[in-house]
Amino acid sequence: MDLQIISSSQNLPYRIEIKSPSQEEQHIHPELELVFILKGSVEYSVDYKKYILNQRDFFFVNSLELHHINSYSSESRILCIHIDLLAFTRFYPGITDYPFQYRDTLNNREHTVYKNIYAQLHTLLYQLVEKPDTFLLLSMSCITNILIELCESCINMQTSELYVKKDEKRTRIINILSYLNENYSETITLDMLSEKFSLSKPYLSKYFKTVMGTGFLDYVNRLRIHKSLDMLCNTEERIIDIALANGFNTQKSYSRVFQKEFGQSPSEYRTKNRSSKNPLTRIL
């Protein structure tokens, strides 16, 4: 079960969700991904390097890093925060110039950095449950404080040149993903995309599958499904209207892809996520 707490539709430089992760396709995105393991154990693969994470472990994935997560237990739960670092460059211009480097001390329970980050995450989780009027302001404060800890302890200035080269190498896929993210609700075909980016259709199809680990159509359908969750859980819109608003031609096609992604129908998902005033309390 995935529960979107703060969505990208709220015009904030971050989005927060509680996820019940399963095996997923390799993917890439321009945001920094922060992860906190609420329950169980998961395996993160980042640029083909594997990390085993256990309950109360903290982890991050840099912008533009290929990654995927595996969880072999349906009981696993993670807090996932995606942060648009570009929104923070006005406060710290160098925040996008260097990658954060994962260190073993990050999850040393006795280390000051872990204690500070854990304190912010604990506060954030409390705010997610209580939802005070100042919730958005407090969550922004927690995320900013976590970023400060990472900037002070995990930035690797030695790899700046390599990081820039990696960024240049992946500019094309980021541009493609940005286009899809902005136009997912419209008709998008591989022919249209190949014309826009001046690439042949066969090359684009192979390139996309190689980089993203999934086919173009599967990626677009999953993107549309996840974009639809906010409307599904937080409005009274009909399923057919939600489907059409998020790029699907029919309710049947929307429901089919939804069932494949979540193992349940849109109506079942909506009911389960509305069964309490704050469904987060059932997850934590």
C-alpha cells in the first residue's frame, strides 16, 4: 500500500509518501530521494551497488542515480521523501554541484549525525500523524534541517567533476522524463516523443528501456497511475473522470493498469485509504 501524504500537486519542493515497497523496475529522477525504514528490511540498488537497510535505517539516492528497491516482505514500510534541490539553491547555491556520499556512520545509532537526522524524522512522522495547522511549515523545517546535516557531513567535493559528467550524460533522459511528467495527462506516443527529441523511434525505444529498465508505455502508464492517487483519495471525482484527467482513454484501461500496479481496483484502494480520518495511523 502506497500512501501519498504531501503530493507534487501542492506546489512544494518536496513530496512525502509512505510506501510498502516490492520489487520495482530500475528508474531515475531529478530529485534527491530520502528514505527511512519504518518496518522490515529492504535492499536498495544504486548504480548497481547494493545496500541492505533495516528498521530505523536512513538512506538517500542522489539526483540522476539509477536505482531500484527490493523488499521480500509485504510487511515492510518506508518513509520516502523526494526533494527538488533546485528550490534550495537560493539558500545554498552549491547544493546541486556535489553528490552526497553515503557513509557507514550515517546509520551508527551513537553518531551525532544519525541522532540529529533521526530526531528530525521522528518529529516529521509525529506531524504526519497529528496534522496540526502548521504541518506544512513544520515539515519544511524538518526537511531543511536534514538537508543541512547532509550538506555538513556527506557532501563529497572530490567527485564534483565526475558528477558534472554524469549529469551531462543523463541530460537527455532527464529532459524526456521532465516532458513526460509535465504532459502525462495528454496523449503521448513514442512517435511524438521521437519527433520532439529528434531521435528515431527504434533508437528511442531501446534507449529508454536500457536507461529506465522498463518500456516507454509501461513507464507512462505507471506515471499516470501514481499521479492519479491524489484525486482518487482526496476528491469525490468519479473513477472515469479521474482516468480521463490523468491521460487514460477509458476507465477500463485505467482500472487494468491500476490492478496490475497495486493488486486491487481503484475503488478498493480509495475505500481502504479513506477508512480512517488519518490512514497513516494504521501504517506506523
